Amino acid sequence: MGIYLPIAEISVNVFVLLAMGAAVGFLSGMFGVGGGFLITPLLIFYNIPPAIAVATGANQVIASSFSGALSHFKRGTLDFKLGGVLLAGGIVGSTAGIFVFALLRRLGQLDLFISLLYVVLLGTVGGLMLVESVNALRASRSGAAPVLKKSGQHNWIHRLPFKMRFRASKLFVSVIPVLGLGAGIGFLSSIMGVGGGFIMVPALIYLLKVPTNVVIGTSLFQIIFTSAYTTLVHATTNQTVDVILAFLLMAGGVAGAQYGAKAGQRLRGEQLRALLAMLVLAVAIRLAADLFVTPPNLYSLSAAGLN
Amino acid sequence: MAARRAFAAAVSLSMLFALSPATAQTPPAESIQIGLSTDAISITAGFSGADLTIFGSLENPDPLIARQGRYDVIVVLEGPPRPVVVRRKDRVLGVWINLDSETFENVPVSYSVATTRPLQDIAEPAKYKQLSLGAQNLYMKPADETDSPATIEEFTAALRDRKAATGLYSENVGGVQFLSQNLFRATVRLAPNVPVGTHKARAFLFKSGMFVKESSAQLEIRKSGFEQSVFRVAHDDSFLYGVFAISLAMLTGWLGRLIFRKD
């Protein structure tokens, strides 16, 4: 069944979009990520203009992260204070991102920049996670006890000034890295149409040493607001949010996410991380291939005078 | 002798008299008319491209030429003109990057042609260039005319090629059929991504390879009620639209959890 998207101005198949949303929702429920890093490239492969894919992806992420954050809120694994500080940084980063987005679009380098960011970030995060999870798997197979986080362990981040106490996370840390992390994620959110969970989660765990059970809920909480802000700014400055497209993806996504979360509970943590790492790497490799392989057509058209 | 002269004078006189009705008798110039059954088409949610039928008639055709099939009609549906940037990717350090570009002014977003016969059989290529008729002959005005002709040529070719690849520029040979000596029917394709705006339907009449006359009509293509409203709100009340998009996402997230909850 075809449906005409009013903003993308293109006719698409409803079932393809629902299935796309459900598949990404399943994976995001399973791994506790928003799924934006999968949905935006998928939309671009499906011939949705990148500018619309990015803005609509951000809109879609709100639904899945809101749904996820609700369950974490009920379980009490959500640090509002930490989320709030991340958010303050996020708004700044997001605003900067929107300007860069409009600039790149005018220069005709938006697609390249989005692809490069995806390849570098997904490649790095996926690679690190894969190494870490394979090591953990190997350690558990050889029977050694998993290495627990040493609470006394500190790195350079903990020597920075302006310390703040985050009770729910049992954390006493400088606000600078928290704000910086928030800003970085906000920037990526507006340029890549992602919530940034795939960067936020490892960064909170490995850099700030936030307890893992609080990380996902807090990350989802701040992603709701960052992507809501991104959606709003894209809607007002670029008019590139397609609600029909977003709704179809969300409808598939929220259904898939609940089944995914169920499936995820049957897997062990390090198995889950290894699978997620492979998924992230696969997307990175697919996008990298596009950058390096000679494109079937060297020419592209775009409307002139777009700001 | 005098009688003969008088006779000759009478003949020439009668010829003279005959001349004025004769101007009416030499077949009056052919012309062409087209009519659209509607002056607006709405694109609905289910739109996945369509065929648009345009009827038209030949006025005062020469029956002999018509019987020999030497009248040809080319019907064009031309989308609204917009400026376009064509970009070319080149390899920089192994990565394909958009480097060179050329901007063209007033390129029709879409261009569907229907013809009685293949274009090359109807008239000389020079004729088409002169009329700026046909996707391959359409004149594309570069914004910067100081660029080298070779570059402009290259980007113009790429522009035509890309437009054809997306189905926005199409050609339907045999899409114009004569139903009778006077009446013809043209079928032009509307691509699934046909742009909204004012389109221009134009019909060109050729007689034995010579261009005779042109006729045109306007067609408004717009989104149907709901799609149009969404589009308008998104552009006019973009802030409200954004707030709505966010609320919809939150509501969907919340409902999805209620309905599909597995924990």
C-alpha cells in the first residue's frame, strides 16, 4: 500500500516503513538504544532525502526513548539531576548543530559530512565495544570472575573543578565533562538525527563511571529532550520533519521495542554488547563502502537557493 | 479579335472575382487546441504516479495530409521552473566528495512528453532546439554563463540524465493517438514524485516535419486536503507543527508501552 508523504513529497510503501520501524524498534528495545543511528541510514537507503531523514529520525527517537524512559522511571533507575545537566549541555550543542547543518546543506556537503560522522563514530564505538565484550566473553568462558568496577579508581576527569553530587548515580564529579558530553551528543543529534544513546551509554559507563543500571534510563531521559529540541528546531528552520513518515516509523518501533526488550532479557550482558557492537560495525562498514566505492552516478541534483 | 479580347477580359475579370473567395478556399491554416478535463489535480495519500489524458483537436486539417499520416502532435506537460544545482563527485584521498557544481536557472522540475512517433522521425533536431522542445533539447540556462562551454555541456547532460533516471523527465512515444481526423488523445505520465505547482500542458502541431502551431493550457497539481494541510501547517506554523510532532511522538511512545508491554 502506497502512501504519499507530504513533506518528503514522495510516495512510499506503508508496510516497508512499518517493518523498518519494527525491526529497528526490536533492536533498540533489545540493546537499550534509541535506534536513530539505524533509522536515519535506512531512510536514506530508501531514497528519503537526507535532510528529511535526519529531522524525521530525531522525531522518531522521541517515541522510543520516551517509552523506554517511562519503564526506567517506574523502576527508579533514572537520575534526573544528571540528566538535567546533560540536557543543559545538549541544548547548546544542538543549537550549534542546526547551524552547521544548514551551512553544510548550502555547501552541498551535508551528505558527505553525515556519512563521515556515522562511519567514524559508529566504527569507533562499535570497535571498542566489540573488543571489550569479546574480552569479557573470553574471561567468563575461562572461568575467571568478571572484573568489577573499582569504586576508588579515578581518571583525569575526576580531577576537574566545579564538582557536583549526583545522588541517584552515587557520583561526585565535575560538571565540565557532563556538560561537554551533553553538548557533543546534542550536536550529533541535530546533524545525524540520532539520540546519541550509542555514544552516551558507553561514555557514561567508561568515562564518568556511572553505575550501569542508571545509565540507560538517564541517557534515554536526556535523549527525549535533546531530540525533541532538535525536532522543533528542524521543524522551524528547515521544515524537514515529516510527521506521517515519523508516525509510521514510531508505530512499528514502539511495538518492536517491547518485544525486543523481552528478547534482550534472555541474553547475557556481554553477549548483548557483542551483538550490538557487530550491528554498529555493520552499519559503519556499509556507509564506509558508499564513501570509497565509485558511485554508480557521479552527479546529483539539488534545489538551488536552499538555506 | 475584339470579341476575343472582351472574352479574355471577362475571364480575367471572373478570375479576379474568383480570387477573393479563393483566399477562403485555399485550406485555412491548421491550428491545434487542447482541453483538460480539469484544471487541478489533487495528489492523495495513495498517489503513486498516474497517467494524465489530454484531449485535443486539429482545426482545419488537410484531409489528404491527415490520411497520409503526415500530421504529428507532440504534447508536453511541463512542471514549474525552479533553479537547480548539479554537483559532480570526485575522488579526494579515496573518498568521493561533491566538488564541482553548476547552477541552472528555471529548470522545469518535471517534463513529460507524449508523441505520435519517435521525435527523430517528426522533425529535424535543429527544429527542436529552436523550439526548446523535448527533454534532450530543452534549453537550460546556466546561472554563470562565464563557465567553459564544455563544462556547461557536461553538467547539462548530467542534469537531463538525472531527471530521466528519477522519472521526472519522461517520453511516451506513441502516447499521442489520433482518434479521428481531427481528434487526438495524449497520455503523459505523472511520476510518483511529481512536483506540486502550476504545470503547463503544451501541444505542438507538425505538418510534414514543419512546425505549424502551438496551444497550451494550465494544470494545477496540488496535494489533496489532508496532505496539503500538513504541508501548509509545516511551513506556516512551523513551531506549532514541531510541538505537534513531539507530542505525537510522546503519545505514541506511551500508548505503545501500554498496548505492547511485555515486562
